[in-house]
Amino acid sequence: MAEEIKKEPPANFKITIDNITIEVPPGTTILNAARMIGPEVAPPAMCYYSKLKDSGGKCRTCLVEVAAGSTADPRPMPKLVASCRTNVMDGMVVKNVTSEKTLDARKGVVEFLLINHPLDCPICDQAGECHLQDLSYEHGVVQTRYEFKRRAFVREDIGPYIQLHMTRCILCYRCVYVADQLTDNRVHGILDRGDHSDISTYISKAIENDFSGNMIDVCPVGALTDRTFRFKNRVWFLKPMDAHRDCDKCCGKVTLWNRGDEVYRVTTRKDQWGEVQNDENGKPMWICNNCRFDKKQTSDWVIEKPTSINRHSVISANHYQVKVMPHDPLDKLLNGRSPLLLMDIHEESKVNQQDVHLDELFGPATGKTFNGEPLATGHNVTDIKEGVGANTQGTDSTNPGTH
Ligand code: SF4
Ligand code: FES
């Protein structure tokens, strides 16, 4: 009997995206393979969220062209595919930004998403960190062609911390997955079908679960906003900082959004895809409502460092970071001595005298100060207020009566 030849699947699949070839483990989606290459070729994703199981496949912003299905069957796929839901095959060739078809389709998807979405970026709390706003700048058209009545909903407070602005919702389901996968008791979901679809709390129950605040972070648009932050500030005026505290419910690792000493809001730490970061063990660092909504004092936190923000983001405007410190020749010059030693002016200077401490004088030093009267001071004309002291005419360098 002829021996059955079993072909082992290759350890890794080779995939080419926008002319860049990479090897990825079987089972990787095209979107994640593209993310491994980098943000230049990664398709946008409005509904996929790698930390939420089963997310993706709803918004169609991640469509790509598959120019060759695999080495075994190199025929192109007849339609564009959702890259967040399509696994790579060995030898697959994918076109994202190099495909006119893809860019054209993405333009259409953005136009669809904006049919009902209000153009209220100037007053929306999500402005500056809204994925739809970025997408419309990159792929949108200047004008709308839609002439029919748009969907509009009344704003609704769902729970003490979250406000739902359903008119802005793009029905990506991310918040539903957060409620399903992070909280014990999901009380909201998408009700009805098609144009009538609506995110709503079941029989008007409020979302009060300890981790419900994470829904705000995953919402790609301004549909779910933080009621403790709404209309308080624009994100690009705030300075984000990584901070942590000991928390018995969550990891306690957050981003604080400060203006001066005031903490305006607390969010999860985000990665370059706008998703919550993983910790060193690969676990997403979701945060609890206590850290997010109740710890709004800088003293509640241990500040680590300024959060690094993508330099293309409007939030990074006016943030400066020195990545590489310039070489400091002082150490070598001082032969290992601490530069602070130089600060002892009395020891180093021939002019300044040991017993004269200028920082302790209440006025300017005079000749007397250095000639035996170390506490003697003169007058500073600008310190004398009008009508005070010996000169009742006031102080003025042209006034001969000025001391
Ligand atoms: S509220 Fe936000 S997160 Fe929830 S479905 Fe709508 S757009 Fe997505
Ligand atoms: S990100 Fe793939 S369909 Fe939404």
C-alpha cells in the first residue's frame, strides 16, 4: 500500500501587503498582519478591537483587495474583503493603500457612516481623538449627497457617569462587547434593525457596573461620553501623563489628563491603534470606575511620565519631548566632581566674601556690605511705592527726591 504522504502546514504563512512581505502564524487576520508591518499599511478599523472577542465585521472600513488568494490558488478574490475577519493564506497578496478600488470603497463607507452622524466636531468631546473624524479627513468627501431625513435621538444619561448621544453612534458594537465581556451583568445592547437600530439600556436600567467606564474608551466616536468630563476642556489643551495607584479592583495604571494641577479625566492607557494597552503579561489594562471617576486629585496618583502621543495627533501639539539627551561634557571637564560643588560661591570666588550672604539681605548690597557691615543694604528705587517713605512725591528715576 502506497504510503500516505502527509504535508505538514508551514510554520508561518507568507503574506505580501502593499508590496511588503511578512511571515505570520496561521490564523492571523489580514488586519493584524498589516499591523505587524506598521501603521502605514494597516487598514483603519472602527469596529474591530483586538482586546474584545468577536469584535469586527460591522463597519467595513477595513476593506482590502486580495490580489492573490494564496500560493495554491493565486486567483484574486472577486470582492473586497473585511481584513479584520479574513485570515491570511500562505502566499496571499493584499492591496490596501496601493489599491484604488479599496480607497474608493473606503470613501463610500465613510460617506455611509456620515449619513446620520452629525458634523458637530467643534462641540463634541471626542474631537481630537475621534477615529471617524480622522477617517473623514483621510477618506471623506467634501460634501454630502444625502437628501433625506436623518436619524436623530434625544441624549440619554445611562447611569451616573455615562451619557449616550445616539445620533453619533455608528453601531460598531464595541461597547456591547465591553459590557458582555468585562461586566457581570450586561444591561444594554443594540435594539431593533436597520435604520431603527438603537443602543439602549434594557428597560431603562442604568449601567453602574464597576468596569462600565471602559465603554467610553472603546467608543470610536463621541456617542458615549464621560459625564464628569463633558464640556470641561478640549483634549488638546490637556497634558496626558502615565500614572498609577494601588487599586484592589483593577491594574490601577491609567493616563491622567491634566491642566496644571487639575485632573480633568482619567482614561485607560492606549496603544498606537487607539486600543487599551496590554500589561507585561499580555492582559489588557482595563480600569475600574473608582479609578476613572472618583480619583481626580493629582495626590491620588503616582505620576510616572508624560504619555507618549503620536506626533500626528492634534493632542501632541505643543508637547515637546527630548528623546536623546545631548552629550554633557561637564562630567569630563570636572573630572568626576559634582557640579554642585561649584555652587559654593564663597569658596570659589575671590570677590565674594565668606561672611556676606546676598540671599539673606532684605535689600540690595552696597559698598558698606562688603566693607565690614555684611548686613548693610541700600534702597531699591523701584521698591518704594508712591507716597510711602521719605519721598512723598512717588518714585521715578527722573524725580530728584527719589532715594
Ligand atoms: S455607542 Fe459607541 S461603542 Fe457603542 S455601538 Fe455606538 S459607536 Fe460603538
Ligand atoms: S474593522 Fe473590520 S469591519 Fe469594522
